Amino acid sequence: MSKASFLIFALKLAGKLPLRAAQAIGRWLGTLSWWLRSESRRVTEINLGIGFPDLSTQERQALARDSLAHTGQTALEIPLMWEWPVDKCLGLIQEVEGEALVTEAMASGRGLILLAPHLGNWELAGLYFSSRFKMAALYSPPHIREFEDYMIRVRGRLGSELVRGDRRGLARLVALLREGGVAGILPDQSPRGKGNAYAPFFGMEVRTMTLVSKLMQRTGAQALITYAERLPAGQGFRLVVRPVVPGLADPDPVVATTALNHSIEQCVRALPAQYQWEYKRMRHRPTGEVNPYYPDRRCK
């Protein structure tokens, strides 16, 4: 059995779990990574030290442990979002906050950019909006082609398109927005290439994508930010839609990326335990600055 075939088999098997069981297993695995003093724990604690310097060591460790437990839950929820029937997945949403913002943006006919940071269950948020609108989402292809085919199939089962972050994919997003459609973007990744600027994220200057502002400038589309908050005890999720910070479409890339990071930061501060803090978001900094994950190294 190939690596891709084994991974797909494992996802399909995990996809047979009920929500409570998947979350319990995920929380256990996340907590285990804490006790084993994993790399995820090390990075999480560094990021929380940067983002919440006023917390005591005890408070920061408690938040790190809770965050890793939530990350484990997210990992075990993904097979459910990919393998469950769509109606069953959408039935997990107990409340939608900010839906009027979406209705107003779509009524303009200029298209909508939905920003979905790695907060809560972003797969469910994407599924919800693709069930209602003509939508395309930007994605980074995995290295294994067989697994990429599977991922495209399960994520696109409602007709949502997955487009790569290359020139052809970006052209497709522009065309879709001009048709009044929806583009989904994970905005809190550390971008490669030339489409970026340095802007503060939790007080630290980090490389940030300029894609969102460029799409807004080229199409006149509006932008909103969204996440699916995990409710306690397997009760489901609350879908939240919020306005972005003014300045996201500014032609000055620093102004635009600062507004983007501030928009993400506001959501994360409202729900810090459910953010994916084990991601090395701060690794790309201006030349000569210290890499916070490896203090003996300088950024290039």
C-alpha cells in the first residue's frame, strides 16, 4: 500500500467516528504532545510568549496545553468534514453570527473575499459558504498527487473549486470575483515569492501576503473574516463572520498587510485557545532580525 493510499484509508476510517469520539481522541493526542514536550509544544510556547507577553509562565503554559488539545481536535475533525455527508456536517453549526454582513457584501455584486485563518474548524467554515455560493478557494498542493486528487474531490463535492497559488489560479480568483462569486483564502500563512510585505502580527514584524489587497484593488471585491468556533462537550460549532480592519485595500502594501494582520489578530484574541499556535508564523522576518524559533540564527 502506498503512503497516499494508507493516509486516505486512515482518513476514511477516522471519518466514521461520531463528533464526540473524534474530539475526545484528538484532545488526548494534543495533550499527549504537551506531556512529551514535542516540537509543537516548544513552538506554541514561543508564539504565545510573543503574542501574550503579559501572561505569567503558568498562564502561558495552561494556554499552550489547551491550544494543543484544540489542535488535536481539529486534526480529528477534518476526516469528518471530508467523509461525512454535507448535510450532516452543516448540521453541526448551531449558530451563525454576522450573516447580515455576508448578505450585504453579496448584494453589491462585486464579489466577496472570505478570510479564514487557522482558527477553530476552518474546513467547516469553507463547507458552509461553498454550500451557499459559487466559490473557489486557494490551496497549496501536497507533494503526493494521489492525495491531492482525493483532497480536491472531497473539498469540492459541493462544486467549490480549488485553485493553486500560481498565475493561472490567481487569474481564476479574479474572474470569479468579477462575476460576483466568493474567494476563500487562508490569510495567516507565511508567503513565499515576491507577493508579500512585512507587517506587525502580535507586535512582531513578519512576512505577510499582499494577495488580498491586490485582489480587492483589481476587482472591487469586499472582504470579511470568518471562523467556526468549537463549542464545548461536542455540542457543535458557532460560525462567526466579522468585518475586517479598514485599510485592507490600501495601495500601500504595508498599510494593507498591517490591516490584514490586525483583522486576524482581533479574531485570535477572541478565541486564543483555538488558534493553531504550533505553526512557525514568525519565521520570516526582515533581514538581520533574530529567528524567534532559533535564536542563534538571523533571518535572510
